Amino acid sequence: MKLTFLSLIAATTLFTACALQRTDTAMNNIPKPLQLFNGKDIKDWTPKIRLHEPGDNYANTFRVEDGLLKVRYDGYDDFNQQYGHLAFNTPYSYYVLRLEYRFVDEQTKGGEGWAWRNSGAMLHGQDPNTMLKDQDFPISIEGQLLGGNGTDERTTSNLCTPGTNVVIADKLFTPHCQSSTSKTYHGDEWVTAEFIVLGDSVIKHILDDQVVLEYNKPQIGGDNVNNFDPKQKEDGKSLDGGFIYLQSESHPVDFRKVELYDLAPYKNDKQKLDEAINKIL
């Protein structure tokens, strides 16, 4: 009996050690989140606002106050189609992006009607330093963020395509925007939007743990971007990576989280890639 008991203890110890090792291995398959917004400043970001040079944060449009990344227009006399974009300085290709945002206050003078409670996360964007002074939007894939008016339905996490195209249901999609299947988020509530971006293969928009939009093969092409450098717009070229931007389109918006899980180490191992995504989401 003594030998059997000791053997049982040894077997249990070995089983526990193996289980812990498997747990450690599984945990190692989860990339740590990178906080693109550090809650203190935007030193790791580059603003590009139409009619202004890259790096010029005109009228302090993008600012950090109370631990929030805020988009404000109190320094504008008139919006005058000065569409703004704030680019994180490191490009990415395979990742999960998670944003927490809310719309607040009133739209600034001169903003178009379509831009009311309208912002966005630009994915696979061109380098902000390659944008011309009068360029309105970066060539990119936009995860459009919209807020409701308290009554009508208005989806968010939609797709817009400034200077790009995608493939939906095996067909090249050339219109400018495609609505998601999301519900409407009214008022000033915080909304969490997530994006799975896998190079030039697939992009998924996620809200409340549900995929609300999915498309493939992002590529340069089409219209809906103006005053760009022709050298930056190679129609038909696949977009397998690029810069991430936050948008200013005339309505105040706050971001309290902008975090990214870099999936590049798993891109060549589908099983590990799927495991990492499942654990992140």
C-alpha cells in the first residue's frame, strides 16, 4: 500500500506539472496588448489635417485631457472641410484593434450633415508623411464609427473605402461604404469596437462579441480620396499592412482606450493564430 500511495503522489505531481506546462504554453500564445494611447499624451502619433502639413495639430484638434484622447474644434472658426486624422507612428499588418469611444457635445460650425456623430478608425493607411497638404483622407480602409440620434436606426462599425476596394462575397466591392449589421448606439454611451485585421486576407468588424461586417482582399483602387500624390495610389495593389488612424470629421469624440494585439508572430501558423484570436476576444 505504501508503494502504491507514493506512486499515486508521483503520478499526481507529474500530471499537475504537465497541466501547468500546458497552461503556460497556452498563455504564451496570447500576445500582450499594446496600449497605443498611453492616457498621457500623443507623442507616438502624427496628426494630418487637411490644409495643413503632416505633424501640424491645427487648433489643438487632438488633445489629451482627463486621461482621454479627445477630438475638439473650439479653435476653429469654421470646419471648412478640414478633415483630420491622427496616425499611430508604427505600422501593423496582423492584429486585433480594440477601441472604446463615445460621441459628445454638438457638431462644430461648418460640418456636413453626414459627419454628425461620425468618426472612424482607418486601417492599413498610407504613411501620414506621404499625404499632401490638401489631401482629405488617407488612402486606407475605414472602420466607420457612427452615433445615433435617439430615435432612428444608424449602424456603426461600417466600412468606407477612401482610395481603396475590398472583396465581399467573392465580388469586388467598389461603392464607397457598406453598412454593418450592428445595432444603433444612441447618446453619449461608451462603445467598444474591435477589428480583426489579417494582412491582405480578411478584416472583421466586431461589436458585442458579434461579427457585424466581414470582407477580404483589401486593395488600393477606386475614388473617394482627393488631392493625393499619384505615386501613392497604385490601383490594384494589395494592402497587407499600414498605419492606424483616428479621425476628426467635425463632431467631438472621445477615446479612452486604443489597444492592439500584434498577431504577426502567428501569421504562418493558422492554429496558433486562431487560438490567439479566440483568447483575445
